[in-house]
Amino acid sequence: MRSAGIHHITAIAGDPQANLDFYTETLGLRFVKRTVNFDDPGSYHFYFGDNIGSPGTIITFFPWPGARRGTRGSGQVTSVSFAIPRNSIAFWKERLRANHVVAEEISDRFGNKALRFLDPDGLMLELMESPVIPNEGRMGHTVRGFAAPTLEVRHLERTERLLIEILGFEFLGEENNRRRLRGSGSNTAAEVDLVSADIGFGLVAVGSVHHIAFRVVNDEEQLRVRERLVERGLNVTPVIDRQYFHSIYFREPNGILFEVATDGPGFLIDESADQLGESLKLPPIYESARSEIERVLPAIQLQHAAAS
Ligand code: ZN
């Protein structure tokens, strides 16, 4: 069994409108789903990604208005990285500047140029040029899904072993204490970077990553992964129906919350591709409470379709 790579990354935001504006207007992602946190239906769950929310492109947020800010530290995904085509750094520097986002060009990583900046809640993001993306073309400089996000951990070899032995990742290379692993997928979202961090544990709250999800093709494969996690003595949840995919969750040995999610059924299960994100979608169990839920959720406005 080999996971194709990252399915989605979920982080915590503060103000929902600022979060929505940043990821659609500034980063140019599609607002793929407007729903609620299934474990707390009085708060939103936003999904952003490519046009149909393909696995490997989806960043999701729980907006918690007024909640405290988190801190970066070990046992966390400390930076969320997205792939951009080669020769896109100048375009993105200008676009971020025009949107009042301070970005710095960081030193080349595995030979590729990268920009680093913060989202409105302090979540660290990177845009990384990727040699596997065809130059520009029809999609211009747009973001094309994840590219090797950074996982900072105390005991690197424990997380590495789990990714290799259970999720089927392979070791690709090491540079500046950064070890890159790769799943079986051919897109940029197949990769993660592990960095050994001799620092305190991070606090998961506003502006930090809540969990990272890895892909499995179907329910059978998910059950096989689950069995192997249990055999290792890891405390893993039963399969949970997340409407758009099925999930299991566990803490990897360094404390990062990992999820393993199925590719299907996907985001077109309850609305058509041209209407994604336009209205509040609820799973059947909450449909009867819709008016109550709509009353407590803060009003939000989707400005216009994501620009490139
Ligand atoms: Zn998730």
C-alpha cells in the first residue's frame, strides 16, 4: 500500500471573512465548500482548492472568531507550502505586495525558489516553484496544490518510519537537516519535508495547522492502513463519515494529528461544479437544525469567483 500523498491540510482561522477573502482573492483558490464543523455545527468549516477540490489541493479552515492565537513549535505542520510554476516568483511577489502581504524570498530549497509569508492569522505559507509543473500555459501562475509542507518534530526518525512503513512514502533526499519524503502520486502534493526541531511543542489555535490528511484510494485500503496502525499500538479512531470523504485520525509518535482520508466521494456529491461554495451545505444529520445553525453562523460574503 502506498499513499499518493497529501489529501488536505486543516488549519484554524480567526475571522471567517478575512480568511475567505485571503484564500480566494489573494491566493486565487476556489471556495470549494461552505459547511460547518461536523463536531461543532455552530462554527464554519471552509474548504479551498482547485476547481473541483481535487485531493492534494485542499486547504480547509475552522474559523474561530475571537479565539487565541496558537504558537509554532514541534509536533506541528509549521509551514503549508503550495506549488507554483517556474518563473512565477516575480508575479507572486507583486501580487502579494499589491494585497499588502509582506513576503520574503527564502533560500532555494532542493534547488527551487520559494516565497514565504503569513496569512491574516499568522499561519506560515510558502509558494514554491516546482519543476514538474509545465511552464505557465493556460493556468498562468496559479497555485497548483501542495508542495512539501514542513513537519517539525522532536524525534524525526519516528515520524519518518511511520510514513515509510505504514503509508508507503519513500526517502528522496536531505538538505540542511530537512528530509524529503515522497508518496506514490505524480503531483507536487506527494511530498512532505521533515525537520528535526529541538524546540517546545506548538500550541494549536488560531493561525496554526490542526491536522494533515493523507490519501488512500478507497475504503478497503483505509481499513488496511487502520489495521496496521492498530498493530503498532497507535490509538486510531474508527472510520468517520466526513460527507466528502471517509476519515480515520491518530496522533503520530511526535504528536502531530494525522488523518487518512479516502479520495471519494468528493465535493460534487451535494452541489454542481459551477456552484461550489455558493451556499451552506450541511450533512443530513444537521439538515433539520438548518435555520438554527444559519442564525448562529457569522454572515459572510463571497466577493467574486477566484481570479488567477
Ligand atoms: Zn481533515
